[in-house]
Amino acid sequence: MAAARQKPVPFVLYASTIARTHTYLALAAFLSSLFIGCALHYKKIVKNGVAGYPEEWFPSVSATIGDWYPERNIFQVLIALNSGPRLALVALQYYLHRNVSSSIPGFLLLVGILRTLSCGGWVYITSSDDHDVHDVLMISYIVLNVPWMLGSWSCTPPHHTAARRRRRWTSIAFFASIIPMIHFFIQHKVDRIPGAYTRYSFFEWSLIFFDILYDSSAELDFRTADLKITIGTLGGGPSDPDKIKQADASVATVTDPLAERAAQSSNSDVTASNEKAEVQHPLAKVPSDSLYARIKPAISFLSDLYLSYIYWSVYTALAPTLFYFSVWELGISGQELALLSTLSPIFLGIAPFKEWAHTREGRTILHGLSFIGLLAYVSKSPLVRLLLVTFANSAASVGAAVQWFGGEDRDVAYQALLTGLGYLVSSLSKHANHSNNPVWPFVNEQSGGYNKTGIALACLALFEFARRPAIPATSPSTTKKTASTHTPTPDAHWLSAAIALGGLIFSLHSLLSDPSTLIAWSWTGYPIKGPVPRQHGSLTHVAQAVGLTLAAAPSVSASRVLAHPLYFVLGAGNAYAMYVYKDWAGYAGGLGVAAFLMSVVPTVWARARVGAQSGGVAKTAAVAWLVVCVFDVVSTFTVAYAFVPGGVYFRERTDWVLGTQFACIALAFRWPRAGASSTVPPATLPQRARHMVQYTLALVVVLSLLVSQYRATRAEVPRPHRPTARIVRTGIWTVHFGIDNEGRDSQRRMRDLVRDMELDVVSLLETDLHRVVFGNRDLSLVMAEELGFHVDIGPGPNQHTWGVVLLSKFPIINSTHHLLPSPDGELAPAIEAFLDMFGTEVKVIVAHNGQEETPLDRELQSTALARLMSDSYPAPVIFLGYVVTKPHAARPAPYEIMVTDGKVHDIDEEDVDRWCEYIFYRGLYRTSYARVSRGIVTDTEMQIGQFVVPRLGTRVTDDSKDARYMRSFKETLPEDHWFPMPYYPELGGKNGHAYHVFNTPLYYNIPQDAVL
């Protein structure tokens, strides 16, 4: 009877078997689809958009697994079967590697789950279904492999030599394969080289197999640890109590060979916690006689400063990178959601992730992941760059939240001033590099970038950061202990602190990210009565340095003064002066704002840290960045109101935006009834750190002044190209906000065409880039300095236009800025300038009128421009503008209004293939007219008109149509009148540009009785 009731043998499943099953199923899925696809649809799966068989002879992964029946279906069934072992592998690996002293295994568990989901995404959503979604999920999978592979490798126990060895060489091989894969993909996609996709496919398949081999190392890990799952039985009778207890203990249990090791490490955990309590400040002096020990604090400070600079560089690149799509869409494109990547600190609300993010390894990895935003410059695809910059900003925002709020009270001032210094260095780098940050991903070597140098220095700084013997590695327990010292009162609410931080970050970004932005706010034209960007931008840096110097003051009383409401009133008064006044008075207010904003950085940061202690880092940081995102959008709506739903409510309301910014910042000050004076500890620095900050500020100011001096001495002197022949060559170009069709900065491409065409007067439209979404740039700097132009940058960003710029090699006697009537649509800017052309005063008008959708605006604007031109009749005038009308269109269309009422001539009335750009003139001899294709610089061609100015004191002798339309070949005119030969289409053009429409410039004879 007892024998009949014998208990079954427990079932034992070895974890290594699960890992082996995962490997076999994955290999079977990919290899079966490859073999079946080649057997049934070979020529179809090797064919692509560039070439087919025999140039292309090996299929890509996407074509193999996603295009044809039955291989697609077999592959998806096998992958579905493999999902169970894959998730089990992730869970078992976490179970094996978990350790009470490290949060990395918990983080890897999260990464492993996300990695599995993204894998399922690109497997089941193929490139044929939705190419963009497939690519996004594939890139996400590759990016998630970075923490997965590196983290798993680092967590592998040292005595698991076989697993460590396989993980090492497969991860190295995996990441090494990405470089040639990208190279051949560019050859295929951009250069369209037949056969390149086959070579790309080899590396794509190698990624698959290296990835599978890497995961197969878990089998070695589990076998070495003898990890197994034992499932017993609850069978037994009353007479077998001991057997029942034993069975209960064995049901669904997993043997943990590392439990003993974890128990043995408990003593080391106590030691580690004691070490954490004695964390060394980066600038603390280490008692040693060695030279390295003496300079180590300075090296650490420079590393921290450079990492802060990289953070701001990655963040400020986000908006310009995404706005490329908004510009092409002329509205909301969807990519604007990338702004929300800065809300990633909300994930710090997840306890395991928060624990990991506060560790040395976590902070180092977050810094490293932010470097992906720098590496994005390698991609030629604007969408890929945006995805990479978005991911980098997510990592950077989490890292910044940990840096800013995760340390001890004594670190708040250091981190705040370091953040301000990094921002100032970012502005200095733009000042030295023609308004472009040299490490921005949309700037490369051809457009003035120093990406490789910046990345190399970033890696050195990160290496120093990771190798420090002691880092302020905080944890939630540390934060809680610190918070108990300064318990916030109910008045010190986290929400007000977060709003104040968001308002300050946006204010810094919108006003101080480039030293010339405040000058653009105050600019009024010629004669110059205020600051000039090239000469006086350094004054902005001086004001910022003064503000940070005040913030680094050693006394507690000084810290309290900077948090006093009267100090806020002083800052708000300067903001009022900046907004209301122009020229030096307005710029003086701007300098006061610069000093104020930089000086309150420690105050606002200290308040935000107290708020984070009461409300949590996740909520405080996420809400702060949400405030920044709202400001980014609303400030753009003040000018883009005509293209976005609801934008009309924010039309020209920069005053509201500026007032709200300062109202947000006001929440960080010690108002009488707020009771906040006791809640925020004074933000003071140790003496050594204060000296470092002061020395750096002095160096930044000196470098900024030297840059201004260097640029002033290096700039070309403006001189017309053909003074003897009295020829004036003018051009108009809509430059699409300085971003070319590939999403890169276009300043140098613009310079090259303007230089080759030897233009004397240039009208550039869509040029007001002193906004967050455009990167706060100045498009005129490269051409003005290297080609020699006088510059009028037109109405500033506080005038709510898309901007116009006038470049002139002739002296600008006087210029006036106009905002043309715009009751319905976007504001239309215009510059009315008088130029001294060989002694003759010539009026030049450049303008950007409204769009076709607002006919009333166009009629009123054209009437105003016609009045400006007719007011000086019969004096010479040149109009270079964006009009939006068909040639010879009757009223109320702009053409007839401007030509007839303005008393001017069309550059060539027989050219009927025009729509937006027009050149009109009067009182000059036109000798040539050319239309040059846009290349990849913008979406609009360049139009060029060439004129001869009559001798001083004389006028045009014969202004009849017959006299004006004596067409000619270039050979009948002196060579001074000829346009450059390389741009003829039959010669191939140059840099993507060529004469088009007529395929040649049109030439006209000058009447014989002309007095020249």
C-alpha cells in the first residue's frame, strides 16, 4: 500500500536549458527565413531601390523576414515561441546577478524587458508595413543593447570566465559592426552605389548573430552557477508530515548559489555605507606631496565644467533639430513631441531606476548616453539625428536631475554654479564660432563644426569622472537623511520650486544662449546708435560673469540679498527696460537681465532642491522641464501664430511671455508672507571651489574679449567688386532659417554662392534666428566677416517677424525698419535703406510680405511698399523682396500695385515663371538678370539683378521700354558684366547650383547716349 502511494520524482529544469532553447529558436527563426527566402524569392529579396541582381546578391534582414510568404510567417511564429524563453532568460539573469549592494541588476531587468518589446516591435512591424516605425524600433533596440551588454558584462561574476569571455568579444564585435554598416548604408541611401546594400546586409546579419551569441552566454552563466528550477509535489498523507514539509520547501523553488556570497558581502555593505558618509568633494584637497594630487582637484573641476558644457550643448540642439520638420511642414509636424524627452526625470519615481541613477556607474552611463547626441552629427538623415538627440536629451535630463538634486546641501552651490559656468562656456563657444555651437549635431566639419574634437574631450572628461576615487554618489537614503536636516515647511512647496526652475531655464535659453541675442532685441539700424553684434557681444558675457561672481560671493548675507524681493524687483525693472527701450538704453537693460539671471542660479537651484526633498526629484524635475516645454511652444507661437491652431491668442505677445517668465522666477524669492527664509539653506561655496569659479569666469571674459578683437581685425573691409565700371550686382534669397535641405547649418554654403556671384548688395529673407527653436543664431556673421559687408539685421525677435537682413558692400547712410500692415496673417518686415553707391544715394528696400492665404494683408503691404518706393521718385531705387504674386497680376494682387504705384520697373517683365521673389528698380541701367538654382541650401532660388549707376549728378537718359529691353549676348558687353562661367548647366554647375529657367544669365545693352 505504501509502495502504491510512492511520491513522484520532482521535476528539475536547468536554467541553462532555457537559455539554450532561446538560442536555438532565435537561430532557427532567422536562418529558416533566410534559406526559405533565398529558395523561393531570391531575386525579389535582393532587389532594392537602387539596384537588383546581379549587382545586389545578398538580402537584408528586413527584406528576408518581412516581405514574403511563407518565410515571414514562419519567422514570426518562431519568434513568438521564443518570447517565453527570452523573458525567462531576462528574469533568471536578474535573479542570478541581483545583489543587495548594487541596483544595476534591477535596471538591467527593466532594460531587458524594453529590449524584448522593441525587438518584437521591429519584427512584427516590418519596413514594408511602416518604414519609420520599423526604423525607430530597430534603433531603439540597438541603443538599448548598450546598457544591456555593458551592464550584463560588468555584472558577470569574475569566476564565470567562459561567460565573461564570450560577452566581451561578442559585444565588441557587435558595436564594431555598426560602423561599417552605417558606412555602406550611406553609400546605398545617399550615394546610391549599386552593390553597397549587399555589403550593408552582411554587417546587418552579423549584428543579428552577434546579438544571439551574446545572449547565449547566459547558458554558460547558468551552468557555472548550477541554476535550476525544481518543481515538486504536494502529495503525501497524515503519516508523512516530514515529507510534506520537505515537498513544500521544494515546490517551485530556484536554487541560488550566490546567496552565500551575498551574505558574506553584508559586512562590506556596512563598510561601503560608512564610506558614503565620508564622500569626498571633487574639489577637496587630497593630502599628498605628488604633483598629480595637487592638480587633481583642478582637473576634476575642468571635467565637471566640460560635462556641463556638453549637457547644455545637447539640450540646446534639440529644438533646432526638430524645428527643421516644422519649417518644411509650415505647421505642427508631430516631431515637436521630441521636446517631451526632457520629461524623462519622471522615471526617477521608479525605485530601482532611481537607485541605479544615483550610483557611480549610473551617473557615468547617463553621461555617456548623452554623448549620443554629439555622435548624431555622423548621420545624414535629419530624422535619425532627431531620434538620437531626443534619446540623448532623455538621458541627459535624468543625469542633470541627479546631479542637481541628488547631492548633499553643501553641493548645491557647486552644482548650480557649475551649471551656470557650463552655460556661459556654451555661449562663448558660439561667440567664437559664428553663432554655432561647434559640437551641435546639425553642424559638421563643412559647416564649421569641431565634432570630433568635442567628442574626444567629452570622453576624456567622462573617463576622469568615472575614475575618481570618491564621487558624491547619493542614494535615496542619503537624500532622506539630508532632507531631515532642513525639513521644508508647507510654504516651501515643490510645485512653486519646480515652476521657478523652469522659468529660469527658459529665460537663460531664450535670452543668453548667444551673446548677440540681446543686441538683436535693441537693434534699430543705421546710423548705428547702439551695440553691434560682432563688436559688443562680449559685454553680454561680462554681465553674465558679473552675475555668477555675485552668486559665488563667500558671505551668507550676500546669498540672502540675492534672494530678497527687492533684488527681484531690480531684475524685473531691467527686463522692462530691455523690452521697452532700444539701442544702448535697451541693451543696458538686457545686460542687467543677464547679470540678474546668472546671479540667481544658486538661489533657484537651492529652492528646487528643497522642493525635491518634499515632493520628490522625479516630480520636481519633470514639472520644471514641462514648464520649459510650454514656454518653448508659446514663445514660438508669438511669431508662428498664422501656422498653428490657437496661435492667434499668442500673436505678438512677447510681453506676456516675458512677464510670465519673471513671475515664475519670482516664486524662488523670500517674499514676506511666504515664510521661505527658513526653508532654503544659504548656497555658499568652499573657498577652493570659489577660487576655481572666479578664475574660470576671469578666463571666459578674457577669451570672449579676445574673440571679439580677433574677429574685428580679421574681418574683410567692405568694398564693391567693380567700382571702376560703377556696376552694382544685387541678389535676393529666401534662406529658410539657415537650415539646408539636409538639416545642416547653411551659413557657409550661402557664403560660397554669394562670394562666387560677387554680389554687392544682398537681401536675405527668413533670417531672424534669435529664438529657441532656431538655436539663437546670427546668419550674417560668416558672410559679413569673410566677404566684407555692412549689415542691417532688421527687426529683432521682439518684433515678431521671420526676419530680413540687408548686406551691403556700400556704406549704409540710413536705414529704417518697418512692420507692414498685417491684420490677418504673419507680420511682414521691411528695411528701407539709403546706400552710398559711388557717390549716388540709392534707396534699397528689402521685404518679406505675407502669404497667399491672406489677400488683405498682401494688398495693404504692397500698398505700403509702393508708397516707400514712390516717395523718393525719381531718385534711384532697388526693391528686393518676397511678394507672392504672379507677374502682371491685376489689383488687388501685389504686382500691379507695386510696379504702377511704386513707379518702378520689373527686372524682366517677360519672365512669367515667378511667384514669390521679385526685383524692381528705377533710375539705374539694368545690364543682367540671372536665376540660380537653390541647390540643397534652401527651398528657393537666388535671383540676381545687375545694374550700372549713372554718373554722379546725372540720371537715366532713356527710360523707355525699347531702351530697357535691348537684349544682348555677354560677348557684346565688357567682361566686368559677365557672370561666373562654372555655373552654366552645360558645364555641370557648382556646389549643386546652376543658372536655370533660361539656363544662362540674361544680358541687356546700355543705351548709347547713357552718361556713365
